[in-house]
Amino acid sequence: SQSSPLADLMIENVAVGTVISTEGDKDGYVYGFASVLNVTKSQDAPCLQHLKGFCLKHCPSQHKVELETVLSGKTNRPAGFLLHSRMVNLPLEITEVLHQQLVLDMDWAVKNAEGGEKVRKSLDFGVFVRLAPTFPSDGSGAGVMYKYFDDEIFASNAEFTYTFDAPKTFGSEDKQLCTVIVMTKTGHRAAMKEMKVMVGGS
């Protein structure tokens, strides 16, 4: 499992990341989190190497070269793995706040993160890669249903997406899929606007 090393990287990534928890909760229960990990800054971490390999292994041939470039670390602006999860029944308004706070974190970090210009540039993401949990929408295998509505919005603003069978989760009999969403910063900001309108903003 790569979840624990990924959690460690997110904790180390102090400039960008947000959690939803109950104020004053002595147990420190977390209801949701969102973070972005630079694909090259932590490229030696086995968990990120695993994620890259996983994405490339299943990538359709028509998108392979583009994805290899995105994950190579040689782009003008860095790419980041967008990681988020939460309780499924978290109110829509709080879900939107979670993502908006992540955007504010990124905007702040690009201007103010400690460590100089190199560190700040490493947080100015130009592309986001999201591995979204999905399920077959019907028995025929055509189309997918997203576990999180926000991922569906991200997918609708993506450069491209593709889906493959996810590894079986212990104790689960249902077929689970993984949809890789690749979106530019422009696409991500457009998705945020769409989410705001959907939740009831303007």
C-alpha cells in the first residue's frame, strides 16, 4: 500500500494543503482533505513513482506521449497530483470550500512560500493529474459514475481522461474503476467556477 507514504508527503507539503476537521475535537477527526504534490520535487519517493507508473501503464496510446511529458518534470510549469478525499455525505458547500481553500493555498504559496523563488515556482502548477475513484454506470461497462461529484466537474474541464480497472479493495465485491483526469490550471479554475455555481454561488 502507498497510502501511508503519500500521507507523509502531504504532511511535509506544508505550503499547499487543507483539511476539514471539527474545531476543538480532541480526537482530531478529519472529514476531508485536499493537497497537490509536485510530480518531480518528490520524484524519488517510491509512492509517487508508483503513481506515475500506474498512470502510464494504463494510458491509451493516443495520450501516452502527452502524459509522459506532463509527468517528466521537464515542462515549463510543474505538474501536480491532485489528491482529495472526504466523507461522501459532506455538505456540498463545505466540499466547495475545501477546494477553494486549496486554490487560495496555491495562490498564496506561489507568492509567499519560504525557500526562495525556486520553491515558489515548484508550487505554480500548470497541470493537475487526478486519480478519481469511479464505478461502472451500468452493467454494460459503458460510461462511469464518479464517487465524488467534484471529480465529475474536473473531468468535464479536463484535457483528457481515461479509465481502467482499479485493484480490488479488501472486503469489497463491487467492481471499482480508476479514472485519470488530466487538466490544465485553466481547466481547474474553470471547474472551480462551475462548482461554485452548482453549489449555489454566482
